[in-house]
Amino acid sequence: MTYDELLIEINRRLDVALYNGDAQSIHALRAVVELHTPSPIPDWVPTKEELMCWCAHIYPCPTIQAIEKELG
């Protein structure tokens, strides 16, 4: 799934989590996904000003693949 599709899925699950009173874990998951925003620049290296995962130029990276797998 694309990065945008993954965020949409997380937002959908957040709505359910808010209804059930357990949104904290979904907020944490979204924070991790946001750190793995795909980079439009090949071989980009993050700086202090740009908080992103070092593997942002490889999408989906292993972290995103694991999240997608668990989300089903």
C-alpha cells in the first residue's frame, strides 16, 4: 500500500480506537509511520531539522512492511 493509503488506514483505525477508548497505541503507530515518510530524493540523508527515518529513501522499509503485515 502507498504511504497515503497507510495513513488513511491508521486514521480509520483511530476512529475505532477513539470509540473504544484506546487511542494511545494508534497515535504511537502513526508517529512511527510519519517518521518513515518516503523521501522524494534518492540517497537522501536526514538532518536535525528534518526528522525522518534513515531508510526513508527505501519505501516500504522493513518497519513499514512489518506495520502493514500486522494491520492485515
